Amino acid sequence: MSLVRNPYSRMVSLYLYNRFGPYESFDHFIRQWHDDVMYYYRKQRLCDDHYTPSHALPQVEMTHYKGKQLVQCIIKSEEVKYLSSNSVDEKEFLEQHPDLRELPPVVREAFNGLPHVNARKYSKKWWDYYNQDTLNTVYALYETDFYVFGYSATIEQRPDLKSPVDLVSSEASDDKFYGSVKGMVRNTALQSETARKARSCLIKECYLEKVKSVKVSGLSNAGRNGTLSKMD
């Protein structure tokens, strides 16, 4: 199971946690994030921590592989509050989002009564940090997340900002890097047997590729340090 988050609110959280003190503006942070932090991902889709910090990667890199979903279930963090209560609001929400009923009972039960702790205190609402330029940049970087997880490209609370869809060119979801990625599936266990078998093979392929990547990285680092040794 994976939890995902609205890329716009996620970026504000990243800003508040990673900025250089309280005087670095959101605009400056986003420009630096685009030009420096995400440089190797934008140019070559390099996901190794040596090039791109894991917390900066699009969330789809954690849930999909070669355009196909690896994890069994995906839940949006904005939905947790409805899954964790037995209120009328939850029932109404589930009626509006029937796909959430596809979640396995064990997942639904795990969220029941879950308390909300360690919440970040904002000096203002996350959507108030944005202007048109920062909105466009964040959308361009994380366009695949918006598409795959069904998040709106606009901010409902900011009608003054135009949709970035027709204002920017995609950077994070270039087909030459990712292929034809599909929208998320709430519960892959409900797919056909053929689809489930294909997912199992994909998980194995992904695992073997990661193991190979770690070995290559280890050899490279050892070579740079002048301590190259045989690795089985």
C-alpha cells in the first residue's frame, strides 16, 4: 500500500522543511528546486540518491515501474480523515468515491480511528504560497503525479491562478523516460488473473534491476576510492 499527496501541498511541506531559514522565499526555493535539485531527474530521469534526493522524486516513482503499478493499493492522504472515522461525512464521501470501497478490509480497518498527530502548523494556508510562476513550475515537474493519482492541475481556493496545463511544457512525464503510464488502480488484487501475474513478473524485474543498480553503484564508489574489490 502507498499513501500519496497533492503535489502542490507536498511542495509547500518540502519548502518549509528544507528551506535555508525563514528568509528564503517560496519563489526562490522553487527555482532552486527546479534548476538544481531536480536537474538530473529532468534531464536523464536519474533516481539514485546520489543524483536526486528520494524525497524530491515524483511519487509515481515509488508506486509504478515502466508505467505499470507495482503496489497493491493507493490512498490519497487527503482521504485518510474520511477512512479514519465512522461519521456521516465518511459515508457521504464513500458514496462520492465508490472506488475507495475496493480497498481490502484490512486496509480500511487499519485506518479506522487513526489519530492525526504531529501535524505541521502553517502561518498561512498552503495554497497562499503560490503565484502563477511557482504553480507552473511545480506542475511541470510533477505532471505525472497529477495525472496518475487524479489530482487537479488547478487550486480550487485560488481562482485567480490559471490552469498550468496549457502554459507549460511537460518535464517529468516525458514518454522517452516513462512510457505510457496509466492512472492508479485502487486495489490490484481485483484485477484479472492475467494482470495479477503480469504485476508479479514486473515486481521481480524491478527488484532485480534495483539489485543490479546497487552492485554497479558499489563498484563505482569502490573504484573512486581506490579500493575496488570483487563483488559476487
